[in-house]
Amino acid sequence: MEMIQKNRDEVLQEIEEKQTKMKTEAEALIQGLEQEICELKQTSSEVEQLSCSEDHILKTFPSLTAAQHRDWTRVTAPLFLGTVQRAVIKVKKQIRSMYPKPLSESQLMKLQRHAVEVTLDSGTAHPELTVSEDLKQVSRTRIKRKLLNNLRRITGFRGVLGKQSFSSGRHYYEVNVSENTDWVLGIAKTSINRKEATYANSTNGFWTIRLINGEYGAADPHCTPLQVKSVLQKVGVFVDYEEGLVLFYDVDTAVLLYGFTGCSFTEKLCPYFFIGGRENKTLLL
């Protein structure tokens, strides 16, 4: 936004300078036109005086035969399309240069230093979700199971939380989404509303990305689409509690998918997962 605003200001300044130059040129044109009008009026007066004279007498009046006037049909008002087009091309190039690039090997190693083991908390799983015995896999069942509806269990949406919680420090974990075509994953506050249908965005205590109806996106206030070149297989999630960061990576390409920045965390955070389509699975590694 700062880059676009800067370019906008530069374009407006260039247009203003051109308008000032145009105004000066226009004033000069008007002055020339007024002078030419005066000359034409004088010529018209002379023609009236000589209307009854022979044609050869007109040759004695140079002002009638040799007057050179400007071709006003060639005077046009300059447009600023070129200025605007050049600015748009410049902005496009700058935006392309901002597209996410793969992490270097050293950067990837720094993330992996903060790797933590994540397991699922089956006591929070929605009745339509089944958690594996090793607490590493969750899938959606065809039948809604009858389970104890305690305060911890999510019933308003098909979600499940991780057992681990973060209240400080940096943490990194990876999620295998290759078998799932409809999912949401990220971080959630432990105090989220678990009993009502809730949109998983930061306003409601979630920081997530998703794949819904074949489209990848970030659940921010603008529902930002993600630039994903190929189908995601593994998603890396990085949390920096003190810095207020939640970052998502394509593990296979080491490319940053999306980042929530400037977050203000004041309570414990848990890994969060949502399962959409029938019999889909999400694996935690």
C-alpha cells in the first residue's frame, strides 16, 4: 500500500507539472489567437473599404495578400494516458518483485529449529470427526457420533484442536493435507466459541488458511486469495507469540503462503483444524 501510494503521489506530481506547463502554453496560444483576431478584423475593415475597387488594386495592400496565419486545426490538448500507463507498468513490475520467493536453506533450518510435535485433542473433536489412536490423524465420519457434550468439545463446526498450547516463544509444525480437498488449519485461541457456527478469522480468535471449493485463501478480513502454483501437499505453520506472527509455508517449495503480522496475543493458542468433505483426512507429521 505504501508503494502504491508513493507511485500515486509521483504520478499526480508529474501531471500537475504538465498541467502548469500546459497552462503557460495555453495562455500563449490565447494571446496569439487574440492578436490574429485583431489582424483579421483590420483586414476585414480594409476589404469593406475596397469592396467597390478593381481586383488589381487589392495587390497594393500586402496585409490582404500576404497575411500568414497559424493552422489552429493542429492545436490539440495533450492527454496524460502515457503518464498513467507508465505508472501502472511500474507498479505491476514492483508488485511482481514482491511475490513470495523460496526460503534459503539457512532460513528453512532456522524455522525447523523451533519444530514441535503436535497431536490432536480428541476431547475437543466435533462428533463427525474421528481422531486416530496415535492422535496424529483426523477424518470425517459419515455418522454423527453420540459423545459427551462437555465444555471442551467443539459442536458448532467440524473442528478439532491440538493438545499442545503456546503462550510464549516460537513454534513450528507441519500438516499433511494431501488427502484432504476441503480444510482449514492454523492457530486458535483456547477461548473460541466452540458451540456455535463460527467463521475462522482473526476477529473470532482464529488465524488460518484454507482450501474451500478448490480455492486457497487466508481467513483475514479481506478473504485474501493465496498464490499457489500447485496442489499443496504439506503446510508448515510458524508461530512467534511475542512478535505476534503466524506464518504459513508450502513445505515442498519452501515458499511463504501467507502471514498474519502485528497480532496481539494475550492468551494460550492451540493448533486448529477443520475438515470439510466426506471421509477426508489430515495428517500431522
